[in-house]
Amino acid sequence: MTYDLIIFDLDGTLADSFPFFVSVHNQLADRHGFRRIQPAEIGPLRTLGAREVMRHVGLPRWKLPLVARSFVQLMREADVRLFDGVGDALDTLHRRGAALALVTSNASDNCRRILGDAHWRRLAHAECGASIFGKRRRIARVLGKTGIPPGRAIYVGDQITDAEAARAAGVAFGAVAWGYGTPQSLQHLRPDHLFHHVDELAMLA
């Protein structure tokens, strides 16, 4: 199936930021008072949802905005780039007439820097700085801004919370296998599409 509106998450979906997240986790843990993780824990944690990960490391929900803000600030100084092939996929989708949008927890300045000016200008709408548990409202806002009905839209992401947000907003969900969540954990959610390679994104339009 093809879609008139394709909404993307950024981190782990378009941008290869998981290695950076792992590299700064313990720094954020020390700063905000939750538990560090060891290298052997990383694989199993990728199979969990955000709520389960937060319970595992002892991160209360009220601290999440503070941690997210610190993460975003640290990323401003990091060399985080798009996954190989993402730029070509976005070019193809735009050329085929799909409206492209962004719903992400990251800040708009980071998003624009990582995407580059050309891809940023092509976005029909961008909702940046969303809580990982508040993306449903942001997806609904994109639908309202573009006037495209939910049945003609898809949200593409890499985590369990992305799937939950898409379903709650009434849009299809496309899961990518190269991000924060494992393909197996995302497959259990029965996504409308599961992408194993970046170039498969072009099939959406």
C-alpha cells in the first residue's frame, strides 16, 4: 500500500543515534540519579518498551523531560548522521508526490542539522520536542495541518511507543529494523510494514 502522508520519527529511524545514546546513557544516569547500564544489558533492553526500560534503570516518569533535555543538549555537540540511503529514500518519496512530516522527541535545531536544509524544507510539517509518550497528539496535529485523513497516512518509527502512538492516532505503523528496538520486539506488535533495509522505505509512495 502507498500513502499520501508519511510521518517519520527521527532517532533510530532516519538518524543513526543509538550508538550516541548508549555512549551518553551513564553520563545522564549520573547527572539525573538513575541506574547505569552495563554493555551486556544493551541487547536485552532493546527488546523492551520505554516504560519497562525506565523501570529497569529506576527512572521515574517525572524526570523524563529533564533527561530528554540533557540528551538533546549533548546531541548538539555530536556527529549524528542519517543512516546510509535515507537521503535517497526521502528524495524518491518527495519526487513521487508524498507529503513528508516529522514527529520526534528531538529538538528542531538538531533535526534540521541532521536532516540538512534540503530535506528539512521539504517537510509538510514538523513536530519536534514531543514526549515519547505524547506522540499521538503530535501525529494528530500533523494530520490536521496537512488535511490528510488518517487512513492515508503512516507513522514510521523504531520503538514500541511509536507503534502505540500510531495506532492511537488511527494511522498505519511502519517499523524499521535498524533502530533502537529489535525487529523481533517490533514484529510482535504486528506493524503494517516491517522494513529491514532503508531502501524499502521508497515503497511507501
